[in-house]
Amino acid sequence: MEKKLFGKPIITQESMRRRIKSLGIKIARDYQGKDLMMIGVLKGAFAFFSDLVRAVPIPLEVDFLVVSRQRDKRRKDGGTVKIISDIASEIKGRDVLIVEDIVDSGYTVTFLREEILKRNPNSLKFCTLLNKPERRKIQVEIDYICFEIPDRYVVGYGLDYKNKYRNLPYIAALDNITAE
Ligand code: 5GP
């Protein structure tokens, strides 16, 4: 690991473990008796998703989708979001909870909400590991947030910089880099 890129964790493994445990219990209470389908948004949410689903002590199903976001500052909507690999499950009439790594501008969540609602779930909620409210370009409602963070570019625990550092077991900030 290149030490000069980042220093101490800004969120430690221990604080993530504690927060995810209590969030898992809250989700289980909210979805007791419902038909819960948790959908992880790859690649960034893979580590959080696998810890979170194991902290939710009720029956549930999992699926995944892969999105890509092409940023374009010239466009009013900041670029385009595309599903590059879709879920395999039918979600009509089910209680869907989308699990994201980080909500930044809000465009990805907005796009996913529209896409998933077209498929007529019984309910749709969003959960994110990290929320950067200072960066919001479009108002979005997030139902479960693990941590609010300031406007710093972060890596680790699934989040990358140029596809590296996803395996870092904690969240660290990369200084002098901002999400475009
Ligand atoms: P949004 O559509 O909300 O702007 O974008 C969210 C996506 O931007 C995340 O799923 C993630 O891929 C990327 N992103 C935003 N901020 C950061 C950050 O601080 N670190 C990393 N690694 N990705 C980020």
C-alpha cells in the first residue's frame, strides 16, 4: 500500500462494525413480515453489502446490479447513469432496498429510483454507507445512512480510486482529489 496517499482511517473498522450491527437490527424491525429484496450496487457497495445483509436477522433475498456513471460537466444533469448489468430477479410487488456505497451528487440514486419504480415494487427504499450532503446537486431521500462525511474523496471498504484500494479494510481520505 502506498503510504503517502492516505493517513489514518477517517472511519475505522470498529465503528463500521458497530454502526452496521445497529442498522441491520433497525432494517430487520422495519421489514419484519415483509418480502425483503436487498439489491447491492456494484462495484462500490460489495463490502458494505456483504456485512450489512449478515447483520439483518430476518429472511431476505439478495441481488446485484452494476451501474456506470459517465460524468459530463457540460450537461445539466451532470452526465448519464446506465445499468450495465441488471438484476436477475422479478421485483414486482416486493419490498426492495437498494444498497449504495456513497451518495454524492444524487444523480445515481435518482436514476435508480426511476428505473426500479417502473418495475412496480411494493415499496422502494435506499440505504447508503456514506453520505456527502455538501456535494448534492439534486435532492434525494435516503432512508438509511451509516455515516455522513465531509466533502473529501474517500477510498476503502469497497470504494476505489482508479479501481484500486477497494480492499482497504477501513475508509480513508485521499487528499487533493475530489469526485468530478
Ligand atoms: P452520485 O451519482 O451520487 O454523484 O455518485 C455516486 C457515485 O460516485 C458512487 O457510487 C461512487 O462511485 C462515486 N463517488 C462519489 N464520491 C466518491 C468518493 O469520495 N470516493 C469514491 N471512491 N467514489 C465516490
